[in-house]
Amino acid sequence: MRMDIDINNIIIKKMKKITNICCIGAGYVGGPTMAVIAQKCPEIEVNVVDINQQRINEWNNIDLDNLPIYEPGLKEVIAESRNRNLFFSTNVAKGIGEAEMIFISVNTPTKTYGKGKGMAADLKYIELCARQIAMVAKTDKIVVEKSTLPVRTAETIREILKNTGNGVNFQILSNPEFLAEGTAIADLYNADRVLIGGEQTSEGKIAMDALTEIYAHWLPRERILQTNVWSSELSKLTANAFLAQRISSINSLSALCEKTEANIEEVARAIGSDSRIGSKFLKSSVGFGGSCFQKDILNLVYICRNLGLNEVADYWEQVIIMNNYQKKRFADKIIATLFNTVSGKKIAFLGWAFKKDTNDTRETAAMYVADYLMDDLANIMVYDPKVKPEQMFADLNYLNTRNPEQNKAQLNTSTDPYDTSKDAHAIVILTEWDEFINYDWHKIFDSMMKPAFIFDGRNIMDREKLELIGFKYFGIGK
Ligand code: NAD
Ligand code: UGA
């Protein structure tokens, strides 16, 4: 009992009030997350630093419609706090030096080389951050893993920081981010939970409480969960694996629906009404994309295999196999329906982003479907309200199926959906942008080659209405 009081007194005495934060990595997570922290905690100076000069310039852009990422509500948050207590800079060393708390929010892509190629997370950017913190830090720091990391990465970071020789104390926390793109600001404002993993020592507790105080500026305390570091790291991979698993599960059944005249939307509604199952993440689609689901599951699979858990690895790998199958199945259906070839035919793509309300295209299903159709010599024209043409070509070149000149010869882009659809043999909906629903579909039909096909990879269109106009409509799982 006495012991408890003593520890509590120490904690109260040492309660750390953070006044300066640095976030390394000004990407889809670092930018919005820090913007919201700065908005909600005006007494804290927040410096977001990145080695990418162009990205930082874009974050500092006076024209708020040209920030480096598009997120509904983001520009308003930036407008409120930028240059008040939120700063974007390439001066990484200065940011680290002045901060009491450093978030690491750099990319952790799948390794493209060497050991673990195509499976493991590439932690080189994380290691570089840790080394730079070790080199620069002259005062005690709380280092927060915001990036998604393999379980036990904190150990590696600690190992690097421990050997700085500067006599500085570091506390390492895991604080994974659960926001989804397109709803990032709403997700941050109203997070279901914030997870903070830390060392189970009094110093670890002080660090966890310091971070808890930041989130408590706008979130109820009961939603801020404290765990040990390893549980926190693993929970992030697990959450993404479970979410992606639901999409692959419903997509697998969409194939069965197409063979049996069951309707996947009706099946999803029926099972989603069971409160034990729940209705979210049961939307059948052309396949999930985005920078994280695939990367994080591959990473989970890699970790399991390395630990000799082959059955566990096989189980999760199937989520990816099913997703790849869905993208290919959709492209095959287009080719088969268009009389077994799309060679020389104009195919209009509506949407390229991996989901609506974002300009992010990483792992978007659109690029894989385009690639399959281009293999069959299709001429594709793409319209997306937020994705720039150079990004679409970069995506295709990344797939490396054909050279950049060939990609340019077979894929065109347009800023007008009507121009995109003109003379097309088929329209393919790849992203669920709301604006698609309200187009003048009579006008589109009139301008197309006949029969006019529409392949709705997102099940957003009104089938009956389109069929009345004269379209031949194909959805997913219908
Ligand atoms: P991103 O690629 O958009 O941004 C990462 C940024 O880090 C880049 O701008 C890059 O230049 C910068 N960077 C890399 N190394 C650096 C270094 N040594 N010093 C300074 N800057 C450096 O990535 P993201 O989408 O923001 O994802 C970041 C992490 O968050 C990943 O681990 C990801 O898995 C995780 N995550 C992402 C999302 C999402 O919606 N995108 C959601 C939750 C978690
Ligand atoms: C996902 C998670 O939802 C976030 O919690 C997590 O923080 C993030 O990954 C991450 O770690 O990066 P995000 O990828 O941004 O967020 O977007 P989601 O809404 O999850 O959509 C992912 C993909 O699944 C999209 O292509 C989307 O169209 C697809 N999807 C989603 C479906 O096909 N059906 C659904 O029912 C839901």
C-alpha cells in the first residue's frame, strides 16, 4: 500500500506536460494526425518534418486546395493551425532537437529486395529515423511509433537509441493509427479508440500518461487504451487483417452469387443484421486496395512463417489470394462479356483512386484491372475527379508489365466523364465516387458504341434505371 502511494507520488511529481512535438513523416498519416493534434492542443507546438521538399512545399501551399493529400475537412483544420502552432519543414534535426515527444510516421512498405522480399515490412526508414534521433537528441525524449510496424519493432528502436552515448533517456511508445483515408478527419475527431502501448514501468507509465493527456483534449478517457508495447503493435496488424478478411469473405461469396442467382447485397444485408456479425465492411467490390491491407497482412504472414506458424500464415495469406482473384475475375468477366476480346476497344474507366474521397492510388484495384485489360490490348481512358494523370502512369509503370511508352499508347486520361465515355464499348466503375451516380446516363448511353456495357465494380449504380436506358449492366455478385 505504502509502495503504491510512493509510486503514485513519483508519477504525479513527474507528470510530463508536453509542449513541443515533432512528427517525422508528412504523409497521409503524419499530416492529418498532427493537424488535428495542433488544432485541439493550441498550447503545443507541432513540427511536422519530412525529407521530401516538394511534399513540405505543398503542405505550406497558400492555396489550400493544393495540399499534397486530399481529405474532406483537412484544409479547414490546416487553415486554423498552420503557422500558429503547426509547422511543416524539412529541418528534421531541428524538429527532433526541440521536441519532447517524437512521432515516427514514415512509410513501412513491403520489402522489394533481399530477405523477406514481397512479404516483410521494409523498416529501413524506421531505422534511419531512430539513428537520426539517436544522433541529434540532447534531452530526454518520448519516441512514439505511429507507423504500422511488425510486433517487437520497439525493441529494435530501443536497441539503436540505447547506444547513443549522449546519456539521454528514451521511452518508446506504440500508438498505431486507425484512421481510414477519405474519412481521416472524422476518424481522428471521433476515434473508436486510441491505443497506447508502453513499457510496464513507472517511466513507461509516465510516458503513456503524457500521450494520453494529448488525446484527452478531445476524446473521452475511456476510449484511450493503455497496453503493453507488443499488444499494441500486434493489435494494429490484427485490426487490418480482420477488416480485410471481411472484404475477402464477402467477395468470395460474390463469385458464388454470380453462379447461383443469389444477390450479394441481399446476402450482406441478411448476415449484417445479425448483431454478432455487424453490417460494416461487407460491401462487395472489385477488391480492396490502399497502402496498408495487403502490406500489413503480408507482414503478418511473414512473421508467422518465421515463427514456424505455417497454418496461421496460410490462413491469413488466403485473404490476399482471394483479393487478387477478385480483381482478375472482374477483368476476365469484362473480356468474356465483350465477346472474348477487348483488343482495340475503348474501355472507359470511371475512377482510379482506391476508394472515394481520396487521391491515393496505392494498390488500387483500378491499376490491376487496367493492366489485365491492356494485356488483352484494350485502349483505356480514365476519368477520376482527384487523381492526376501522372499518378496513373506511375502506377502502371510500377507494375512493370510493359514499358512506359506502351502504357502511354494504351491509356489516356480525361478531365471530363462524358468525353471519357464517348465511343466506348464499355464503362467500368472502379471507385465509388458519389458524383458518378448523378451523371446524365442517357447522354452517356447515346454517345457509346452499342451494345453499351457497364461493369459496376462498386455496386453503386441503379441497375434497373440503367437497363431501362438500354445498358447491359453487370455488378459484382449479382
Ligand atoms: P506516406 O508514404 O504517405 O508518408 C510517409 C512520409 O515519410 C513520406 O512523405 C516520406 O518522405 C517520409 N519519410 C520517410 N523516411 C523519412 C525520414 N528518414 N525522415 C523524414 N521523412 C521521412 O505514408 P503514410 O500513408 O502516411 O503511412 C505512414 C505509416 O502509417 C505506415 O506505416 C502506414 O502503414 C501507417 N498507416 C497508414 C494509414 C493510411 O491511411 N495511409 C493509416 C494507418 C496507418
Ligand atoms: C484501412 C483501415 O480501415 C484503417 O482503419 C487503417 O488505419 C488503414 O487501413 C491503414 O492502416 O492504412 P483505408 O485503407 O484507408 O483504411 O480504407 P478502407 O476504408 O479500410 O478501405 C480499404 C479498401 O477496402 C478500399 O479499397 C475500399 O474500397 C475497400 N472496401 C472497404 C471494400 O471493398 N468493401 C468494404 O466493405 C470496405
